[in-house]
Amino acid sequence: MKILFLRVGIDRGCGGTLSPRFSNGTFEYVPIPESSELSSGKGVTYSELPGRHGGTLDKYSGSTGYTHYDPEFESFTYGEPSEPKRSQLLRLTAGDHLVFYSGFQGPDISKGTCFVIGYLVVRAIHRAPMNEPWPPISLAHLHRNAHFRRKNPEATLVVVEGNPLSSQLFTIGAQLSDDNQKVLPHLQEVIGFSGSVMRAIGRWVPESHNEKVLEWLTKA
């Protein structure tokens, strides 16, 4: 089994703000803004995405524009057409774990502190077929993913399909980093890697640490 940690969600470099974390440890996952042209009627705006604490996500994003809701935790998918993350996703197979974390702001944390927000347990990995109309009918069960809402085909797109019975978005985030966005010292032994988690490129868990990571995620 393989475990990959990947940064997602709105941040100061993409969206101009951070997702909110509240004093009781709960949070809102706010996706990044959409940057590509969308098919007519397929886009989802921040003002259409309900928040888990009431209202809609425009309250936290500062925007009523279209959002790139990816990963999405309704049909449990994540898509990526660009390197190097694309190649990382292609290494995943059924049963592997794709763990997501984001940077947050809140009343009791320093801005940018990272927390794990949830994960997908991989059911299948899909390459977008280019011999079908867009979006491909053969992957209709994945069309909630933001990449299939885009107008133009993405020949290099890879989509992770998570198992909805075992994948989840946490209620309370699990702290991953300090205020410098570096892995907490006591977690380095658990997850098997250290250093900065600022960049969006994925970080692999050494196989020797898989059991510890799964136990940590279960307790999160």
C-alpha cells in the first residue's frame, strides 16, 4: 500500500486567502478559484457551495465567482492534468490512500498552519479518454469533478476515484505543520517525512510508516 500527502485548497498564492479554522477545531474546506473556461451551465460558484457552518463559501473566499472544487467530497474524486502531481497519481493503485491537507487561519493558530482535512481511499485511477466527446460518457460517474466541468478536453488528465464508503472529509482537522509550514517534530516519526509542506507537490510516506499513518488518521 502507498500513501501520498497532497496540499489542496485556497491559499494566499491562489485565491488570496486561507480556509477558516474555528476555535473548536472544526473548519471549512474552501477550494481554489477556477482558472479555465467552463462548459455552459456546468460551473459551480462559491455562493452555490454550502458551508458546513451555515451559509455558503463566498463568505470565506471573498468571491462569488466560479470555484475549482477539487478534491470534491460528494462523489470523492480528485483530478490532475499537470506534472509532477499527475505522475504521482499514476503510481497509486486500489487501496492506496491520497491524504489532503490545507493551510488555515483562525483565532488560535498562526496564519498558514497546515492541517490534514481528509483522504481518499483509492478505488481506481482513470486517464481521460480522448476518443470520446467531452466530457467522456465512459466516466460519467466522475463528472462532479471540476476538470470535467471545463469546456476544453484535457488530454493528460488523471482522475482518482475514491471509495465513498471509506474516504472522508474530516470534521476536525489534524495539525500537520507549525507556523512556518514545517512538519511538526513529533509527527516526523509518524509520517516518515519532515521539512516544508508549503509546496503543492505530493509527499510520499515510506512504506515502513504506513501502519503509523493509518492509525494517526483513524484517531484524527
